[in-house]
Amino acid sequence: MLHPSRSRHLSRDAVLDAGRAVALDGTMRSHLEDCEPCQARVRPWRSLTALARRWEETRPPEAAVLRAKTLAGASSATARPLRLRTVLQHLGPGLLLPAGARGSLADDLDAYQVVYHAEEFSVDLRVSRTLSRRRVIVVGQIKHLARPSQRLGNIPVLLTSRSRVSVRTLSNEWGEFSFEHEDQEHMWLEVAPEPGRCIRIPIKSRPAPAARRER
């Protein structure tokens, strides 16, 4: 048990305990209540303790920090691109889609769905555009071909235009992702299933207005 020093003032350890709100024995507590010099020594430590507590209260959740770090580091500049192969392309309604994309493509102009294989991964992709909203809507799902039940959550997904990142997001627990962005030229979808590996998928450009009228 700590006691006041021979000078009748609190020791350094006792001052630190009082500043951190550690319970003191009765003698020390009574001394602190009556001794202005000791109170002056304790006050800065109490202020520092209060500041530390406020920091803990305002610190972002660890999950949010991890998500931000993952998105910030999601760049394929040094990642090894996976060889891409188109296995199915669909230009009309009726094909099964990931959960977030079910519905008809008939009401969307320039809509298409395509399935890609990139080594052991599969990417189901639906891209649509409408006249009323000159934006591109991308919905997709990444899966592991050999282990289809494996959940590929928190996979970084980027949309780039002319090598500039326009959208950053993460897949959900089912490997699904979706976003909407202003329609631009030279767009690529980049999916990073593992560190150092990247799947790059071109987003088809919107046809010229004349071509759309010929449909």
C-alpha cells in the first residue's frame, strides 16, 4: 500500500494513482482533500486521463479501420493480373443473376450479362445503362470454381476510368458487389480476390446514339 512521503505530501506513484482515478486509502484521500500542492500535482494527470478516455470513445471501430485500410490498399498497379476467359455472354432477360441483380434486363438499354473465368475464380457480371439515367450500373458476384461454397467476402472491387479509380467497394459475405457511377469511356472493373492478384474486366462502352436507334 502506498503512503504519503516523509514530506507529508503524496508520493509520485500516489499522484499517478489519484490522477488515474485509482482508489486511495483513507489517509491519502484525506491528505489530498486538504493539500493544495498535491491537488495541483494531480490535476494534470486527471486531465490527461479524461483526454485518453475521450480518445477511446471516439476511436473508430476496428472493423471500419480494417475496411478503410483494405480499400485504400486495393490497387492493381503491382498485382499480377489473372488470365480472363469469357465463358457465357447474355444480352437479354431470363438468365439467373446474383441475389442483388435479379430482374429483367428488358427495360435497360445496352444491358448485358457475362460470366468470366480467371484461373480458379468466376465472376458473374451484369452491366446496364438507361436513357433516363446516363449512368452505368454494375452488379456482380465472385466465386471460387473449385470451392463454390466458399464465401469470398470483403474482396476489394474497383472501377477505373482512364487508369483513375472512380469507385472503391468491397464484396459482401456472399461475394456480391454492386455500385452505380456516371457513364464514362475506357472503364475497367478490377477485382482483387487475393493480395497480389487482380482480375481486370473491361466495361463495354455505351453504343453511339445512332446505333441505339437502329435497334
